[in-house]
Amino acid sequence: MDLSAIAADLAAHWHVYATMPFIAALIGYLTKRVAIEMMFRPLEFRGIRPFLGWQGVIPANSRRMATTAVDLLTKNLLDPREVFARLDPEEMVAQLEEPLLKAVDEVTREVFETYQPRLWEMLPARAQQLLVDRVRAQAPVVVKRLMREVASNVDEVLDVNDMLINAMVRDKSLTCRLIREVAAPEFRFIARSGIGFGFVIGLVQLIAWALTKQPVIMPIFGFVTGFVTDWLALKMIFYPRQPRRFLFFTWQGMFQKRRAQVAADYGALIAEEVLTAGNVLEAVLTGPRADKLFALVTREVQRTVDAQAGLAKPLVALAVGGREYQQMKQAAAEKAIAYLPETVKHVESYATDALDVRNTIVEKMQQLTPLEFEGILRPAFKQDEWKLIAVGAVIGGLVGELQVLLLLH
């Protein structure tokens, strides 16, 4: 080995050698940025299936990601019975008073005008109002009874898992946001770590090139830079799970170390974007178990019609045949159900505060074991992280080959 020749070459081409660690640092950074963006973009597949193309890792696996996130929520963070028990029937009725009474008034008048128009027209205005008032007086009682029954049997009228998974799959950007915003510091670390790791590998690359002058050195080191820095960055996010101490230094996986902030961000996103009062009410009214709720409403409305018809007979001489009477009860129930979506919108604000989803999640997340806590973000990487590492390695190799062309020509 001719050290004088190496020294002379270093002196003659010092500017070329000086750029190597910086280019390696750039490779490290760019491969990380590309890997991160490939996790989230594009939301839909671009290319020619199945030969060529790409879809963001998370959008492509949105159902699996959503299922994993929902399993974590319902098994470890939220008990639907406990959460929905916080809705106070008395307060719900108070919040619904105005739209509820309006709906009862309209349903009662419409049903009687449809099935007994002549009788309704013959009744004095005072008698009409008396009948309507009696039905209205029963409405709060019926709503409270329904609320208590729904709260004690929430699983029968609301499929929480189905609601949450559908909300996240329907909006792939929501699933991406859930991971990207919660793990924003981790993603910044991944990108920036590529600079430091790449610079160090670039110094080794500089020495290897000075000693060998082999063109294959550059793409190999570019490949290694992309591969190793991606792999190291992903590992440093999650490991070690518990704080480790070495002499004067203590280190821990970034995600575990940020537990308090992650819990706050995750709880806020779930409460504001996923498990919202609006989504819950929509799922109750349109989800796979909505028929159970409608059956409850139908039963209560028909019971109320029976009670009020019995009370009103001496006043209104209600002469309705058996079949027509049953049709009238069914019509009343159907009209009441039709008013539900518009009526329940008035309790969204109260329900949001009462359910207190955000604080519940934050509190429960603090109680998770490190392994359970890791499960919040890890599924976003685990199954497909090899693709991200491989892409980083290939890009690094290509940039390394470009270095060779620049150095030789």
C-alpha cells in the first residue's frame, strides 16, 4: 500500500473526498423522506396492476390498520358500556325538549289526519290540543325509558367495532392522519437521523475509496447507507421499550419516551375524528344493528298510542277498526323513526362532553404496558417495513452509482 500516493491523491482531489460524507448524509436523509412518504402516498393505487405501481403502505392496508387500532381501543382503552352509561337520560331529555315536542306534535297530527281525517276535523280545537298534549306529556318518559334500555344493552343497538373500522376505511386519509400526526416527532427523527448515520458511513466510504479506488465501493456504500440507516431509525423509535442506562447515559425508544404526549395526541384525534358523537349517532341510526333500535322505538311508540287512545276515547269517541288501528300505530312508529336523525342532532354537543372520550383514552393509555403501547404505532411499520428499508437501500445504491459517474468523469 503506497501511503504517499494515497496522500497525494487526497491532496489533489480533496474537494471530491470532502463531498463524500455530505453526499452520504444526503442519501441518508432522502431515503428516509422517500420511505416516509411511501407509507402514506398515494392514497389510491397508481400504476398498472399487478405488474407496476404503488399505493401508500397505510392506505393499501387501511382495513388491517383500522382493525388493529380498533382492537386496541375496544380491548384496552374504551368500554362502550362504561362510556355510554355517562349519558344522563334526564339531561338528554332536557337537551331534546324543543325538537322532541315539535316532532311529537307533528307525528300525532299527521297520523290522525291520515287515518281519521273526518274525526280529527270534527274535534274542537281544544280537544285536538288536549290529545296532542297528552302524547307530548308521555314523550319524555318514553325517551328516558329508551335511553336506559339502550345504555344497558348498548351492544344490541351499536356495533362499535364496525362503526370505527368503517369510519377509518371509508376515509383513508383519516387512518394516515391518525398515524402521521401522532408520530410526527418520530418521523422527523427518522428523516434527520439519516443525516448523522449517513455522514458517519460516508467517512468510512471516503477511506475505502482512497484505499481501493474501486467503482463498486460507491454503490455498495450507498446501498448500505440506505439500508442500515432505515433499519436503525425504525429500531430506535421502539427500542428499548424500558429505559436503559449506560454509564452517564439513559436511552429509550422515542415512542415509549413520549408516552404522555402520544396519549394526549391520540386521545384528541380519536375523540375529534373517529369516535365522535355524530359518528356514534349515525352508526346507531344506520349501522348493522339499527333495526334493534327501531324495534325498541316502534314498541315504545305503539305502547304510547295504546295508552293515549284509551285515555282519549271518552273525549274523542275514537272509532277505528282493528286493522286500521294497527296500521295507525305502525304509521306513528315509522314517522317517529323518520324524525330521529334530525332530532338527535340536538344532543351532539352534550353527548361529546358527557362521553369524554379524549380524557378516557389518555387515562387508559397511561396504564398500558410498553408492549401494548407500542401496538398503537407498530402495526403501521411491522408488516411492510422491509419494503421501506429495501426502497431506501435501492435509492442509496443508485445515488452511489451516480457518485461513481461524477468521480470518474
